[in-house]
Amino acid sequence: MIYEMRVYRCVTGRLPALLARFQNHTLKIWKKHGIRQAGFWTTVVGESNQDLTYMLAWESLAEREAKWAKFMVDPEWQAARTASEADGPIVQTISNQLLAPTGFSSVQ
């Protein structure tokens, strides 16, 4: 397994809009494309309380590439994204890392 950790830094005050987009739209679209989430977190203590961190689980880099590409061009996703940004941008920056578990990790 490969895990992808993504951190979205929101425009100040727009975290609720991002959370709503994931809860009401994105997760359903991911399910349609077979994208598996491993968890979501908001920051309680850290650099910014405007961050959403989440992890995705992939069987391989090839799986990630194929499924992510289909998700990004999905008309339902594009419509949800556009609608959620009607009041302005939500996300200021996105960072991501692809992670491989160590042999002693409780997550494989």
C-alpha cells in the first residue's frame, strides 16, 4: 500500500466550505471512482487552524494515477468544485506526499 497525505490550507474563514464540499460531494464522487480515504483531520494545535489534512490509500502509484486522473475530469466533481467556490476561493495552498509504510508500521 501507498498512502497519500494531502494538506489543504484554506483561505481564512473558508474551512467550513471545504469541509462541506468533502462531506456533501467529494466523498461520493471518490466512491464512484474507487478512491479510498484513510482519514481526515482538522488542526487543533499547529501552524494553522485553517488546515484540512487527509490521507488516501492506494494499491500502487499506477492505481493513484489512473483513478485521480478520472476523478479530476469528472463533470460532477467539476460542478461541485465550481459551486463551492461561488463565494470565492476556498483553498490557498495544497501540499501532498506519497508515503510507503515501514516494515514495522501498524499500517500496511
